[in-house]
Amino acid sequence: QVQLVESGGGLVQAGDSLRLSCIASGRTFSSYAMGWFRQAPGKEREFVAAIGRSGSMTNYADSVKGRFTISRNNAKNTVSLQMNSLKPEDTAVYYCAAAINSGWPSYAIRGYDYWGPGLQVTVSS
């Protein structure tokens, strides 16, 4: 069992930056990959970024490449998503997720076993 709690969401203007964090508990954090996903109103949940268990491998959706950076601190059981140059289309509920059976930073929703409750990020134009 893994428990995940996100923090850092809010309302920002286009062009601003925001940093999301997620803290995990319940299993050895350094043994599994972590990911960030988002879901906008009326749309399906989509992949944003993922990081392998050691932090050396990352994966990004094309829509956020060059603007978002995922990182992890295995000593603190946290994964973060630094979001720069935010756009109104980044508005969504953001979820962190744990892939406990894999160390690979997968983009597939089905590869993730545990999810945080999500938090709102709103980017105004």
C-alpha cells in the first residue's frame, strides 16, 4: 500500500511558474517509478511526466517538454514537478501516481497502481 499526497497547486497567470510536490509513504520509495498526470474538465486523464526509481530516467509529454521538469528526492520520499511558462491549457487537476511494479518512467496510466487525491492548477490568461 502506498499513500500519496500532493501539494503546491493554485491560481497563477499565464507565463508564471508553479511547483507541485507529492510525498509518498507506505513502501520503499526508491523502488518504484513515479508519474504526474492531469485531467482537464471534460477531458480524459493524460500523462504529463514520469521519473524512474533512481531519478536518472525521465519521460515527458510533448505538450510540456522544455517547460516542466520532474525530479525526486528518495531521501525525503518526494517527487516534484516544476512548471514554468504556464499556459491556460495547462489548467487541470494534477495527480501524482506510483508504479510500484516498475522502475521505468512509463507514460501509460494503466502502469500506475496508486494515486493521490489530486490538486487544482488554474492558469489565467
